[in-house]
Amino acid sequence: MAALPDALARRLPRLPFPYSAPSVPAGVDVPEAPPRSGPDYDTDWARRYPARLARAALVETVGRGLVTALARPRLAGLDRLDVLLDRNHGPVVFAANHHSHVDTPVLLTAIPDTWRHKLFVGGAADYFFRTRLTSALSALAIGAIPIERTRVSRRSADRSADLIDAGWSMLIFPEGGRSPDGWGQPFHGGAAYLALRCGVPVVPIHLHGTGRILRKGKRWPTPATATVTFGAPLVAGPGDNARRLSATIHRAVEALADEATTDWWSARRRAHAGASPALTGPSAPAWRRAWALGEGSGRRRRQRRRWPDV
């Protein structure tokens, strides 16, 4: 049945130019049309002034309203970024854990104004850039660029590095995707590589509570309180490579997670001793991991013992 319209279209008379595409002379190679979606999608238009103005309006009105209604975020550790403000620092790589699609709008409204309106997001090319519509919406609404997470791509790294060199800060989720069970995942080296290549600091961020709002596999959000904890900026040392710096970022986010769920003093002591609880959770069956996370006990309503009436 699909071949019938094509055959019919071939029999219809072809409209002359300019109502149809011009003919191509023999021997001339026709250039390929620019990709409209996927990892090759061109997002340069999203960093021009009209698109930036529209995105700022969306973030500060619709985005902030939805985040306030769903997450009621509490911000901690913003004073740790004062060292960057005092030095009039340029672009920064913000690296955060990832539990929910709510993470991006929460961070887009939580990151200080100094970087918020000149910020791009590393978005999964196979998810946010699947079609022309999702590609355009992702580029406009959150300033995303396509990042290939299924394989190492120099194209994605070059695109990100060029933007950082041009003065843009980056928001990246080093886990590469949302948590499947509420626990963290190992960090990839993209944030560390870009920080080393471009010579910019990394600000670790921990998000707590967004998984309760809209975890992976859930269709509708449930309002809950989220906590955003900013860590002290990390600068690569003389002997650091991408693997070593990535491990440092991971440990910093683990310490922030401990701080968000316990108290600052105890968390700092454990971080100094290298004993912060792991983000990835225990190596155990799924039910045991859920129980350790607190989800198993939280679903049960505690029963009060009632004595029989005599």
C-alpha cells in the first residue's frame, strides 16, 4: 500500500521552477542536506540573541513556576561559589548526579545568574534529539546540544569545547542517564576531559529528592521537596588526567550527598577520611538496594498494636 502513493506521484506532472526544486546538471554532486535531528543537529541558532531572550523568558516564568510547584528546591552551598565571583571567573562546568527529568529545570533555575543565562546543557542525542521537533524544543527551551552517550565521539567533545572557549558554561550529568533504581551510577569522564581541555573549574552538584518527584519510568510527577547542594569548585592539578579528575568529581558529589542527608560536620569528617557513603549503593539484589535506599520501608504504613477490648 505504501508504494501506491509513490507510483501515483511519479505520474503526476512536475511543477516548473520556482514552484519545485531546480534540476541538477549532470556531473554535479548534490550536497547533502544538513541534518534535522540526531547528533549532527546544528544548535548554533539557539545561542543567538532572539533565542537566548526567549529561553530566559521561559526559564524565569514557566520553568521557575513549575519548579516551585513541583520541587520547592532548597539551595545549599552557594557561598562556595564566591571564590569564582571574587576572581571574576569565566565559564564553568557544572557536574551533577542525575535521577529525574526534573533535574535540568531545577538546575536551570538554581544556578546563579552569573552563569545561568549563558549556559548550555549536554543532552543525550538519542533521546532529546530524536526528531526535528524534540531537537528544536531541546535546543530552545534548555539550550541543549546533542551528546552521543552510546560511544565516544570527538564531534560532541569538540562542539562542547568550542562553546566553553567562547565563554559558555556547561551543565553535564556525568552518569550519562537517569538512575534506574534511585542509586547513583559510575561517572563518565566527559566533564573532567572538558575541564582539562578548556582549563576551567568544575563545580560538583548533588540533587536530592528529584527521584521522588519524577523517577525513571514514572509518567506523572508527584510534588516533593528537592535539595540542591553546590560543592567547592575543583581545579585540575599539575599531574591530573581525565580519569583522576573524574574520580575526584565523583568523590566530591558523594560527599555532598552525605552532607544533604546527614549534617555538614559529620559529612566533612567522613569526606576527609575518605569514608563518604558510595553513590552507587550496596552490591545486592534489587529489593535489598531499594530497602537500603528507604523506599521499601517508606511504602508501608506502620501498624499500631491494639489490645483487645475486654
